[in-house]
Amino acid sequence: MNGQYIYLSGVEFAVWFKKRGGKGTFNAHCKNVVFRHPSGRSKLHPTEKNHKLLKELILDNTNKGDTILDPCCGSGSHLLVANILGRNAIGFELDEHY
């Protein structure tokens, strides 16, 4: 939805998974669970995320050489930021427009 018929949420939830049995990576310590980054208006995709936010999340939860999976990659922002940070990235998108 684009806000024409409903209120737009100022909050978005994120979900990530780590390998079973492993400790996983968490490079952030004592961080708040709320991240404040503006979404902006100049976007390629309606739900495109702020690249600084993605950078922060990727650095917090991965190391160089790790793989990021984005099963709904839209404009590919997660993939771009992961690549810039030296991570491998795999993404899927159903909409051929994006």
C-alpha cells in the first residue's frame, strides 16, 4: 500500500536466521533494538531500505565472506550493501519490474 487508503507505519520488523548449532555472529553489544533511519523519498522500490540502516545490520550480524539471503529483494539494496561490505549475497524477486 502506498498510504493512499491507510496510515503508513513508521515501524518495520526485521527477521534474520542463523545456522543451527552454531553460535552465529553478533558484532553489536548493548545496542538498542530500535534503529532510526529515514526512509527518504527517492527510492527505486516502494519499500526500499536506507543503505546506512542495512550497513549497520549487516555489520552487526555478519563477517566478511558470510552470505546474505534476501528472498524478497525488490530493488536489491541488501545485495548491493552486502557486496560493498565484502559479503556474498543471494536474492530473489518475483516482480520482473524490479
